[in-house]
Amino acid sequence: MLSGAAASMLPVEARYAEGGVRVAYSCRHSDDTLMYFNQSRPLDMKKGQSRHSLKTFSSSGHSGVRLNNEDLVNNKLLIDCGEDQDCVLGGIVALGKFDALHIGHRELAMHASKAGTPFLLSFVGMAEVLGWTYRPPIVAHCDRKRVLSSWAPYCRNVVPLEYQVEFSKVRSLSPRQFVERLSKDLRIKGVVAGENYRFGYKASGDAAELVKLCEEFDLSAFIVRSVMDTAKRSHNGVSAAINSSDKGQVSSSRVRHALAMGDMEYVSELLGRKHRLVLMVNQHCLHEKKNIVLPNSCMLNMPPAEGLYENCDLVNGGYLGPCRVIIDSDTIIIEMKDENSLSLNPIQEVRQLGIEFG
């Protein structure tokens, strides 16, 4: 067993546990020794499990959630939780932006499930606060619950629930203040984050500081090594660093780059599933025999590059059939391989369609 002083002098890499997870100590004894958090300890998650995590979004892809005056006065941390803010009570929360819900994000949820009931704590509204140009989400907001449900086999048959934090509420918090709010306001048991995670005002805190602060507030901290992009695609330039934080790890930026190149096989490798483009069906949708034509304004998330895509599938909650898709600057044309596949599912009666790219 290590004393607090001895543990703090170890290099960060030396405190990685088996499987690439570093565990922060959670219980300090009077003789200043530290005990490992018992991952088999049962957690009371009845309240957290019963909550619903999704919100409504407009067809433009922006969040439909609006903070009311009471939220602002009470300065509640979670914008999609109740008055008691008990949605993640006693849980293990994975921290991040979770735009793409890619295999690296899934890895965080998987490690959270090993220590308790997993939750995702996403930060929203960053583009508006920081003045970034709006970009459509990689995963349509109305489709996130389906994707998270598919993670259950990786998370001990538990579907991770997702809750959101308005970025403007935490932007000015120091790293210590942020962890304090997780501990005292949300009353969680621990956190999971990637090794490159930054937090606090001007991203001043890193993973090592997160571990230290969690120890101070009697929380468990699990730092997970990045899932690396082993595909090493070079024919489209993706293998090169695509931003200042890119070190070859799977990231939402890589997913966006691969989508922009139209490399759907690569996108599937990064996501761990087929990319689904969700379309809002409206009066501008044209349906004739086996063809469906929609304007690009119907898209609820990021499409691949313009071009022809074979081996696609059309869904609307159920499976409609195989198709090929043509995307241009104005429209999306869906050509069903079997013209009878739409006969029993009039498009006029469908509110949304999904295209899965093979």
C-alpha cells in the first residue's frame, strides 16, 4: 500500500492499472494511507435508472431544450434532470463531448459500467459560447438513444443514460470547483475520462489533476487510455494529424474527416457501427415508385460527401429495404432496389427516414 506522498510522486504512467485504467484512491485513513475504491461495492442507482435522458431538437439540429428562470436562479448543473438533480446519484459518469459516440466513447462507458451504473455527462452549447461555426451533429439527436442502447452488450447489459450540462454554467469554474460540484451537487461515486481530457476554466485541468481532485472529494477516478486509430488510412490523408490534439486516437474529428471524404468503411470502423443519416420527411419529399427525393434541408445530422453510395439500407424504425443513395449539393435521392418495398409504407405517413451506409 502506498502512502499519499508516495503515490503523488509516481509518474502518471506508473499508476495505470491493468486494462489501461488508472484508479484514484477514494478513502483516506488517519495514518495518511490510501485505499483503493472497491469496484464490487453495490451502488444505489434506483433513482438514476428510472430517468429519461433525451431531449427534443428542431429540424435544424439545434437543441430544443431551453433553460427557464428557475434553472438560471438555482444554477442547476444538469439541464435535463429534475429539481433534486438526482439523475446520476451514486453513479459513475463518463466525461466528454460525445459528439460522434464512437468506439473511444464506448470504451469510456464500458469502464464506467465496471465500477457502477454508467452515465454519460455531455457538455452542450460550446459553439455558441466560444463563437464556433455551427456544424451539424454526427449523430442525430433523436438517434442517440438507439446508439447508446446498442452499447449495452459492452456495458454489462446496462444502457448508459446521457445527461447534459450547459457549457456556460461550468465555463468559469476552476478544475477544483468543477469536481466539487460533481461531488456535492450531483453526488456521484466517481468519474471516467480519457487520458487527454481537459477541464476547468480555459481547459486548465488535465487527467492527472482530475485524479488528484477526485481523491480530495472522495470520488473514484478512472483514466482510460485512448483508443488508437489502427486503420491508418493514408489514401485520403486521414492518417496525418487533423488538429492540434490529434495523436492518432479515434476522435470525432476523424469521423468528420472520414465522412467528408466519403469513406464509409472507415467511418464504420471509427464508430463501431454503420453511420445513420436521419432525414425529416416533409411536404418537400417526393416519392415515385421506388425513388424518394428529399432536399438537403431535411438532414438532421452530418451526411457523407457528395456522390453515389451503393449497399445502403433504408429504415424508419423498422427495416424498409436495401437501396442506393445519391447525394448532391441540393438533394438526396434514394433508389430502392425493390420497388415493392415502399408499397406498404407510404412515405407520406412517415415522419423520419434513416439511411445506413454500408
